[in-house]
Amino acid sequence: MNKRTLFYGAIVAAVLALAVAVYYLIPGIYHPLTSTPPLASHPTHAVAFFLLAVICILVALVSRRSAPSR
């Protein structure tokens, strides 16, 4: 896997993780993968997906192309 693919893949994964984190914060809609009432807000799941987004952003930053040297 080259760095360009890893960079864009990490950006896409970070955006998706942020969207899912916000989704788990919204009360009143069905949240799959929960053991508590599925219509309640789930901050634990949201924090986990926010952390996953941060990790993906760090991977993207590490794998980005470096500036050409002079």
C-alpha cells in the first residue's frame, strides 16, 4: 500500500468515525450495537469513535507526502 492510498483512506475513515460519533450522541434515534436502551444517547460509544477519528487523523498526518527538498 502506498502512502497516497493510506493518506486518503485515513481521511475517509476519520470522516466516517466523526459522523458515527455524532450519530451516537443524538438521542431519540435507534443506535445499533448498544446494550442499554437503543434510543438513548451513548457518550461512551461517541468517545470511542472520536478517539478512532483522532487516530485516523494522526495516521493521515504521518503518511502524507513530504515537501520536495531544495
